Amino acid sequence: MDSRLEQIVNRSIASLQLSEEFKNAMRKHGFYTLNEIMSLPLTRLVQMTWFTREMLEELSQFMFNSRNAGNER
């Protein structure tokens, strides 16, 4: 992971441009950085009943956009 992405995943979820639903769910379940949630195996994540498909899509899109934003030079 490049240093820019590493900084993003270690920032507080509350400070990122993610939906309030996503932020509230993460806080409620004890996740405060993307690194914490992304350290879980995908199979475990999708088994969590509170972690919806929409949240997975939002996380994936956020990471895709963050990764590509670093390549726009």
C-alpha cells in the first residue's frame, strides 16, 4: 500500500467522505479507522449481519477513488 493510501486508512472514519450511515455503523461496532475494518477477512465481514452490501460497495468505491486520485498527476 502506498503511503498516501496508508494515511487514509489510518485516519478516523469520522473525518472521511463516507456516508453518515457508514460512519455510524462503524462507530457503533467499534471500528474507528478503515484499517481496522479492512484487516478483517472479507468472508468474516460479509457474515456480519450489520455490514450491508451497500456498505461494502461504499467502502470499495471509496478505496478505488482514493487509489485513483493518487494517479491523476
